[in-house]
Amino acid sequence: MGATTCQGCHDEIYKSFMASPHSLTTKETNMTHGAHGCESCHGPGAAHVEGGGDKSKIFRFDVARPEDISRRCLGCHESNVEQRQFLRSTHNANGIACTLCHSIHHAKVEYLLQAKQTTLCFSCHQEQRVDFQKPFRHRVLEGLIRCTDCHNPHGTSSGRQIRTTPGQEVELICFKCHMDKRGPFVFEHNAVRTEGCLVCHSPHGSTNARMLLTARVNSLCLQCHPAPSGPHNQSGKAQTCILCHSQIHGSNLSDVFFK
């Protein structure tokens, strides 16, 4: 029927639609597979129009099952590397359809989101919101970093929907900002190499300095290293291990991570 036919009854939605990136569906492109406009998403509209606006004759996102909504969106968006893994994502597994985060007709923020990204993510992830209010944290609330800098909400091949590329380790997302910790080093800390940053750090926020999992560095080290004796008697000293082993993320000079 064409998008201009839809305008006859849905003028407000039509104007909003034409001002959005989805207006490209009115043009023939490799992504849209035909200039179908509104019908690209809602399906053929002839029966809907002939039935006087019979809602049962057209695909309705407000009553459709989450998996049906997402599959319809992926009809175009699956070709985008950012969205192609959505069907294996945690969001999809929990019945989160595309339209719960994106507003197709009335979006007022980037990426057609229902609200600003941080507000939208925190509407479900309350525990993480609390983490970002702790004394030592990544500056998400201040707008210096966003959830999607580390996570791909549309799904990845790694856990927690962490961003990676083929052949990369999850920790490389940390190294995007913390380049001095990346290496490669001649002498690597086994904990970093085998288990990654999260073995010592809480990525969202912590009540402990450096976003560590424990208040004292020694307590954290002793979880892997049995309490030494002699000059390293932990019961008689308050110094942290990194007072001497300062290059704990890796060193090119010392196999015990001295300066």
C-alpha cells in the first residue's frame, strides 16, 4: 500500500517515522530489501486498509511475542555486526524484545532508545546502579563512560555480554582504557593471564581503593599465595605486598614483579 497510505490515518506517527533512520525503509537499499516503508515492519497492509483499520490484519508490536518482535527487527538488522548475535544474547533469553529498549516511532534520544542509555540500563540493573554509587567506581553516572563501552546489549560470544572481537580475551575491553596494564610482559602475573582482571577487581564499583575485592591488598594476595614466613610474616607487618611487588600486573625486568 505504501507509507503515504498509512499517513492518511497515522499522520503523527508517519511524520515521526519519516524523521527517523527508519525512513530509509522507503528506499531500495541492500539492507531494506525493497522500498516498503511501514510495511517493512508491520507486514502487507492491504487487508488492514480494506478492513477499515482491522488491527488483526497487520503485525502489531504491542501484542506480539518478544521473540517474534526481535526476529522481525533482525530481518534488517542481522546484517549489522553490532546486532547480529541478539538471538543468543542474555536479553533475548530473558524475553527482552527490541522494543522494550527502543522506541521506533517516538524516540527522542540516540539509537531510538526509550530513554538515555544509563537510565534505561539501570531500570533493570538495580544492583549495578548501586555499585556505581560506591566510593571507588567507573564514572558512569558522571557520563565519562557508558555501559555499552564494555557491554554489547545485543549479545556477544562471551559471558555478561562483554565486548570482544574474534580471538580476543575479555580483558582486552579493560585494556582499551588501562593501556599500561596490557603488556605483553616478559614476566606475567598468572592470575591476570589465566583469570583476568576480575580476579582482583570489581568492575562496576567497590568500597575498596582501586576497586579491589578486599579492603587490604595483602588479604587479596593471600587468597592465592599461602602466608609466607620469615621477613614476610603477614601477622607482624602492615605493609601491602605491592610496596615491594609494585609491578603486579606484569614486569619486563623482575619475575617477582619488583620495580
